[in-house]
Amino acid sequence: MKNTASTTAAAGWRDYYELCKPRVVALMMLTAVVGMLLASDQGMPWNALILGNLGIALLASSAAAINHIVDQKIDAVMARTQKRPIVQGRVDNLHALTFAFALAVVGMAILAWGVNPLTAWLTLASLIGYAVVYTLFLKRATPQNIVLGGLAGAAPPLLGWTSVTGTVDPHALLLVLIIFAWTPPHFWALAVHRKDEYAKAGVPMLPVTHGDRYTKLHILLYTFMLFAATMLPFITGMCGWIYFVAALALGLRFLDWAWAMWRDSRKHAAIKTFRYSITYLMLLFVALLADHYIPVTLS
């Protein structure tokens, strides 16, 4: 691995853009925007819409860049991450760390002075939870890493909500619960597919330490938990029939994939479950938004 100043000098904006994990951050920002829009029936304040999203995105990108630095040895072993900028030597650790620090400082300043202090501190806590607690410690310490560390990744809808209201609302916590329950089956499906690479990298993911069968059972059980969690917004009156029908259909399809993994009844079920889980979360939050703006009543 070549990681020198001379190679770093050739780094382009695309390398720094890749450090931000834009696809991951985009999904996080979708859930944050939905949290913002659900927080109020009176319209979204401009500072939440513009500054809130910008600040949250910058801090999420900072956490992603730190993840690149900490995980570079693991990334070098795994096929899907071997071409990342730090692994390839296009960006060195010092430049990446400086970049991450700058993103965090600017993001915190925007949130603290342009939105509200509560959102700033909660977003910083999320960054520390993901980049430090999960990536630096839990990921290498326990096969329950993704369960224990999942709360940091579940925070964006709460951050969006607090950007608008400045308060922590129980309905926002329901959205956090949904993503928290979604995270284990999402990542464990990928871990089953990439089991050999995780084992080679020395990461104690659940299929490495306990085997595929045990992991697939837990994916199925957590998917049932997720299904139950997604019913709570309807049960509590937070959402209506559009959301209920969407959550029911999407959840049953997720259970279908989890069952297929458990039964080994379809080829490449693990990676297909992982891919569906991304589509699932995106469509579920779109359904939350549609339900909020399109009232449907059954007479």
C-alpha cells in the first residue's frame, strides 16, 4: 500500500467526495428530511431546511471520513473496499483527518448557531458514536457490534425533528426505533455474503463467530421485530392508512427475504436481502412522507 505525500498531491475532489460515503449519507439525509417534514404541520423553517440539512450532512460525512481512516487495514482486505482513496494511497491519513476535522467544525458551527444547540450536540454525539465507539471499539470487540453501535446510525430522523422543534418528541424516537431495528438484518445479510472477507480481516461479525445458520435465524427474528416496530406509528396515531399499507407490504417482503435466507431457498439470498433492505428503508420513509401530506380516511 502506497500512502505518501506525493500520491496525495494527485488526489482530486472525487477522492475526498468518496471519503464522505455519499450513498450512505444520502440515505441518512432522506430520513433526516422526513423527520423535519413530519415535525410540523406549519411548514419547515428555512434554517432547518437549508442549514439543518447542511450541518447534519457535514457531520455525517466527517464520521464517514474517520471511518475510512480507522478501517483502512480492513478495507485493504475486503474486495468491495480495496479501491478506497486511503487504501490506494490517493489520500493520506493526515489529509483525511484534517478534512474530517474541518467538516465536523463547520457542521457544528452551522448547527449550533444556525439551527439550535440541541441538534448540534445530538449530531456530534452521533458522530462520536459511529466514528469512535462503533468503528474504533465495538466493531473489533463483539459480534453484537452492529446492534450496540446501531443507535448512532439511527439518529438522523431525530436530528431532523429537533432541527425544526428544538425538542425530543416520542414520535421522533419511533423513527429512531425503526432504523435501530432495521440495522442488524441489513448489515448481517451483507456479513453473511462477505463472511470470508470479514474473517480474513479479523472482524468478529456474527456469521464469523457463530456461523451462517445462527446469523440467519437472528436476521429473521430481527426482521419480525422490525415489522412490529413499523406498525407503531400507525398504532399510536402518528400515521394513517397510506403508511400502514406501505409498511405492511414492504415488511412482508422483507420477511419473505429473511425467510428465504433462513431456509436457503433462493440463490444469492444474502446479498439480495441486503440490497432489498436499502430499498425497503427508502420506500418506508417515502411512505411516511406521503402519508403526512395525503390524508386518507376510511368511512
